[in-house]
Amino acid sequence: MSEQTIKLSSNKKNNWVLGLTGGIGCGKTAVSDMFEELDITIVDADIIARQVVEPKSCGLNAIITHFGNTLLLSDGTLNRSALRERIFTNDADKQWLNNLLHPLIRKKIVADLNAANSAYVVLVAPLLFENGLDKYCNRTLLIDVPKNVQVERTLKRDNVSLEQVNSIIATQMSRENKCKKADDILNNDRDLALVKLSLRSLHTRYMQLALKNAS
């Protein structure tokens, strides 16, 4: 895919983009929901990653051709847990899957960012920095919690093994490096009311930046 294909529209004045990221279990969804309550459009990379492998999509067809029908559930959807297990210890399969899905996901992300009509748009991506998606962003916000909180929340939410959680965390950029790269950091290891108060302050700042960008 060429750079021209995935370039943000230059003739739009309302596509100021905030990149929202954070490690697994940090509470990105709760924070993105707060932005949505403020009438800000959310473009979620995880949701898009599911959309590009929906039934009859070219993404799913390619996966089944490569791995076989055993990765299909009875309703014709992708067995995502089985796929995760398949690539968990197989680097070649993981690389093949990344080469297939990353361009599809990136193209849909850019299309959705361009289509946004709110004052600014939030791109939510766990691997914002790792996958270079921050290049589409005017500013970045890291949702931050200590590692032990990440582990505790993920174990409770996803019903997975401690080994899997630690493996996922290990594949992501370190907390220290994310803090260095992010423009803003929001501490999500505290009362939700305090998180919302801090976010509203950030929102006011982002509105100002987006307005300045559009002028």
C-alpha cells in the first residue's frame, strides 16, 4: 500500500487526531467512553481489527485459505482464541498474519479518521507507538497504570493465564518508554471521578488545539 493511499485528507479542517494508547488492562475503553460522552468520535483499532476479518471479508478468506477451516466457528465467524493459540508460539505464522492484517487495518483507520465530524477525533490503539500509528496523530495520550494493576485487571476480565498476560505485556513497549513518547499521561489507577475530572481538563485543551488547527 502506498503512502498516498493511507494519507489523511489534507482538505479537511476537523480531523485533528488524538492518539489514545496504553498497555493491556490500563482502562483505555473506560477513558474512550468518556470522550464519547463528550461527543468526540472514537476510531478504535481493536474494533477495526475485528471488522477486517468479518464473514465474507477478504481478510477472513485469506486466513482460512492459509490456516484451514478449523479456525471457523459454527456461525462462520473467526475463532479468534484458536488463532491466537496458533500464532502464540509460531513466529512465521504471526508474521504472515501481521503482513495480511496491518495494511487492511491501517487503511480502514485512515478512512474512519477522515470521515469523523466531531471537534476532533480519538484514535484508540494499544500498539499506537509500536505500529507507528502515532504518525497520524497531532497529539498522544497515554492511559497509565502500574504493571501489577494491568495483570490483576486482565486476569479478572479475560479469564486467561498469568503466562499469557505477561507474554502480552512483554510484546508491548515498556511503560517507561511509552511515558517518554506520550505527549500527555492520564493516571487511571485512582477513583474514576478523578480520572474523569482530569480528562475533562485535557478535553478543553484538545478542543483549543483542534480549533487552532482548523483556523
